[in-house]
Amino acid sequence: TEQFPFIKSKPKQYTIAIYNPKGDISTHQRYQLAFCIQLAKSLPDIKFIFYGGGDVDSTATSNIEFRGWCTPQSIAEDSNVVLRITLHDGLPMNVVEFLLQGRDAITSVPGVEGAYFRGRGDFDSNLWEDQLKRQIAQIRYIQKHPRKLKDRKEVSEYWRKELDPRRCKHKLSRWVR
């Protein structure tokens, strides 16, 4: 967890980071990239940074930036929140990395301590318009009501304790004998 220092400052322009893995069309569908691009088009005053090994048509709208592979620290420094909505997922580590660094996270995975839950990732294309409106409302709420520094530090500390190697070893020792 030491490699993810807490970041106090925030970027001047409200910015959302979206992990974009390399893969085929099924990977893009699983990570809801078409929905995320539509979301970016619907929020032209917010900057969106897509990062990872996948391709995104950054000409789709002027508020999209594609970074490719980069460190979680550089993305967190340049973002206010990470958005991770997938059809299925375990514990999303990029969400945890953002929370460790004092950033907000929106995820489709329930029960991630300190993250905003946006609902399951089972998207029905017939309901996109409604889901888009709900996602925009959630982002606007987070943008207008940012967490206090104290609250961001509490979430970061929670994850530092949870991921402490001694604690993890103790938890595993109960299962592995």
C-alpha cells in the first residue's frame, strides 16, 4: 500500500478515469466502454481519461483523453474519481488503488468499502437512456458534494489496514493449513 500515497490536491477540471483493457469486442462489452463513451458525450464539461491497453476513439468527443498504459498514481493524480462498471467483476483493484490514494470510486461491485455503488452491471441496451440519466445524476451529486479530506483519509486508512500483509497472512492462515 506504500506505493499508493494519499493525494490531497485535486485537478482543476473535474475528471473521471475509466480503465480500458486491451481485448476483443467481448472485453469492450464486459467493461461497458460504449456506455462510458456515451456518458462522456453527455457530460461535455467533465474530462474523461481512458487508460489501459485498449483502444478508444478519442475523437468521439473533445473531453476524452486516451492515455494507454500508465501508473495508477499518475491517473489518480489527474482524476477525481474512477468509474468501473462491468458485467461481472471480483474486487476491482483499480477501485481500491484509487480509494487508497484518497480518490472517489464508482463501481458496479457491491460492498466495496468507501466506493459509490452504481448498481449491478447487467446492462440492457433498451434501458440505456434511463441508466445514463441515473449515472449522470450520481456523478453530478459526487461532483457537487465532494467528500471531506477527513472522510477520504478514513477510507484510505481502512484499505491500508485491510491490505496489510500481516493481516492478509493472518486471514489466509485460517483457511490454509
